Amino acid sequence: MERFGISLDPRTRLGEAGGGRLSLYSRSLDSFRAEREEARGIIAGRRNGALKPTSDFLQCHGWMATRNVVFLEKEDAGAFVAGRDIERINSQFCSRGYVAVSYKGAVLGCGFFDGEKLLNRVPLHKQVVNRD
């Protein structure tokens, strides 16, 4: 995950999981034959031109990111986990493209920085909904 400056453990492998998906798993499972490739690990991303990391991958490994990270304040973090886009961000640590979105050191998920605003890319089933 070069875009984020994440160096994966040499004991892991990033392999094709079909349909453009990439699976991250332990090399000790190389001999394990699974009906579905992602059964060996987690889906780390999807290739559709550029690599789009999954929120699962970023939540597990995003703490290692050294670039393309957006740091949010409390109010914006709440809006982001609720599925909203963020109009103004501190973009000094990121370039246009997919970014890891963080609040107080915890990675909330994946976003897309379009050069001006942060577009939410967290799947609907992972968004926090206020049910008041």
C-alpha cells in the first residue's frame, strides 16, 4: 500500500481474489486451498484503475500510514462516520485520491480527496446512523 506509506509485514501476501479484489493474508496460508481467495484473509482493496483500499484494511493497518491521511476534529469525524462528505479539510498530508481518515489516532475508514473536499467512501453498512 505504497500510496499510504504502509510497509506490510514480509510474512503477509497481497494476492488477487478475483473481480479486481486484493486479499491480504499470512504467507503461512499459501498452501491452504480455499473455494474463495478472500477466505484466507481480508479484502484489502479493489483495483479499478487506481487501488481503492477497503475501510476494513485501513481500520486494521491504517495506523501505519505515513502519508495520505486526513486528520479530522470531533465534529467532522462525527459527520464522516454518519456518511457525510467534509467540505474543508487540512490537506497538508494528502494528495488527490484515496485517503485514510483518522480521528485521535483511530482510522475511521476510507475517503477520497478530490483536491477540495473529502468524499466519504465508507460502505453504508459501516456508517453510524443517529436513530433519535
